[in-house]
Amino acid sequence: MSGYKALLLPGNVSLIYIWHPIFTEEIDFWTKLALQSLGQFDIVAVVSGVGTKLVR
């Protein structure tokens, strides 16, 4: 799928720079998935909200 890495970039960046220093790589799959999803949707929502405010 083209653009797959670009779509998952916010979640992966949050895992690398926010969650990884806090937790080790030995955390469960579901915990890691929840943290990535949280980072993915929170970062995208904030960027979209700021972009919308700037355009208005």
C-alpha cells in the first residue's frame, strides 16, 4: 500500500520518542498497540485542529 509509512508516521514517532524511553521493548503487544494508536490519533487530531484554526 503506497503511503503506508507516511500514514503511520505519527504513531511510530510517538513510540520512539515518547513511549520507548519510558517502557522497555518487552511490553505486551496489546499495550504497545494501544500506545501507538493513542499517539497516532492524538498527534493527528492536534495537528488537524491547529491547521483548521490557522486557516480560519
